[in-house]
Amino acid sequence: MTSEPRWLTDAEQRTWQAYRRMQLLLGAQVSRDLNADSGLSDADYDVLSHLGLSDRNRCRISELADRMLWSRSRLSHHLTRMQQRGLVAREGCASDARCAEVVLTADGLRTLEAAAPPHVDSVRRNFIDLLTPEQQAVFAEIGEVVVRHLSAGAEPRAKKPVRGTA
Amino acid sequence: MTSEPRWLTDAEQRTWQAYRRMQLLLGAQVSRDLNADSGLSDADYDVLSHLGLSDRNRCRISELADRMLWSRSRLSHHLTRMQQRGLVAREGCASDARCAEVVLTADGLRTLEAAAPPHVDSVRRNFIDLLTPEQQAVFAEIGEVVVRHLSAGAEPRAKKPVRGTA
DNA sequence: GTGGCATCGGTGACGTGTCAACCATTTCCC
DNA sequence: GGGAAATGGTTGACACGTCACCGATGCCAC
């Protein structure tokens, strides 16, 4: 027989529940705002902004996937849709014919630049501006500890190595 | 152009990025563990555990949706799938023929009880145990502030303070 | 009662994410 | 050089969530 598991204490339960609810509501609100302001989904904005921060607004597809922590197949599907909307374009790579690059189109760049200000505002209204600087610091530290732990992948339980993550 | 938007400072950027990455990786890991250990999705476990905490393991469908912060249609679709797998059962309601209840089946209860210990363990390993008690307290406070803000703003349905179920 | 209206829950269509399989190219190594 | 394995990227089938809409029931004013 296995021993009694270490259930969560009330305080721990409270922390976990608060996190789950915040995640649900905050994600929904920021998504709603983004879509109402710019007609973009969260995923669209992520792709656009990662490309906007890349050199010459372009990036190799699998490197983009790694940076975004997305699966290649998810990114491929999403790029197909964004390409059809004219936001990005695919280009081959001369040095290695397996590779492909994605580039922001002029329209994609314009869309990103128009979307950024209201999006930042939404993030402020619904999250950042609700926190004191001290809370922000603690929160960032927590997030980084968890990300470090999960990226290390040294988990004996980890079924799949987490890829990417410089 | 209107006035220059208030971009995020470096510290704010760091907080927001840490949150987004933590959310992505933590959700993926806990989901993977849950699925590997019990063959359940996050959503399955949420439904089962909410039902397990309900009186007589049953709940009116729309009340369940409210407690879980799910849309009714999402819950309805998901219950259909879980019903086909024999985890839950739908039942009519005598007092109000519009209403319907959902109940844990014996199999659903067994599945929940088997799934809970490894799930709690996964939450501990990947999140709770990585935080000091002080960090947990700050984190819970932050989550509750954000949830309060978002609940106040939108839903006329979420009048009552969402009591955390335990 | 009866008509108007809100509420409850379900349905179908559609967009998106996942998983496994796939093809093309490159790299490794004998 | 040549075959096996590794890598980059795409595709198809399926599960899931959302949205708009529906039928059914309860509620209320008149």
C-alpha cells in the first residue's frame, strides 16, 4: 500500500486555486481586449511580436518555435493561416534547403504596430498596474524559478525533454 | 497618433514574460503528468474534482459551469464526452424541468480518487514546493487581487465572492 | 389564461492545438 | 560513395473550445 499522499495545506490550496483562477480570467480578458482592439488572437500577436523583435523581421521557423515554446506543427498550422491573411510570408533558405524562414509582411508590421499600444494598455489595466513594485518583483522571481525548474527537465518524471530555452 | 503609450518598463516586461512562460510550461507539465498518471486531461480532472467536492457528488450543470468559470456550452460538450466514457451521468431535475444535474458514476469516483494523489504530487513538484511560504502568500494575494479586479469588471453573474472550494 | 421574456441546456459549424505519420534534405560513418 | 539516421517542416485526423442559435421550460404582467 502506498502511504498517504501529502495533500495541500489550506494555504497551499489557496495559492494554487488563486493561480488557476487568475490564469483563466486574465487570459480571457487580455484575449478579449486584443481581439476587440485589433482583431488578433493571442497566438497571432505572439507570432507578430516575436517576428517584430527578430533581425530584419524574419526568423527560421524552427527557431521561432523554440523561442515561443510552441510545437513545430502548431506553428506551421498557424503560419499557414496568418499567411492566408497576408500577415506573414514564407521564404526558402538558400544554405539549407530543409529550412524555411518567415517574414513579416508590410501589412503584418503595420498590424503589429497598431496592436501593440492597446495591448500593452490591457496588460497594464488587468495585471501590471494592480501590483505594487514589490509584488511584481516577487512574482517575476517566482515565475523564473518555476521556468528554470521546468526547463532543466531534470525531472525524473519528465516524459519528454523540454526543448528550446536558451 | 495620439500620445505615446505607456510601454512596460524592463522590470514590468520581466514580470509579464515570466508569467507567460511559467503559465505555458507549468500548464504543459502538469497536464502531461496528469495524462501519463491517470489518462485524464486537465479539463477532465477539473470536472471530476468539482463534482467530488459537491454534495452527494452531484451538481446542477449551470452551477457547475459557474463554479468552474466555464461556459455552459463548453461544459455541455465536455460532459457529453465524459458521459460516453462512463465517468459521469446526466440526470433530470424534478423541481425544474429546465435544469439538469450531473453525477459522478462509481467509475468516475474511483478514477478521481486514483488520480488525486499523483496530481497533487505533480503540483507540489512543479510549483508549490519550489516556493517559500512567503512567496506563496504573496502569490496568492496577487492572484486574488487580479481575480477580484476581473470579476468586478465583467460578469454580472459573478456577484458572489467566488469561494474557493477547498 | 396568454403573450412576452428570461433562463437552462444542447447542437452544429468552425477555428485551433495535438499527435503521429510523412517527405525531403543533410549528416554521419563505414 | 552510399546507406542509415537525424533534422526541418508539413499534413491529416482527431479532440477541444467558441460562437451563434435552437427548443423547452419557468416566470410574470396583463
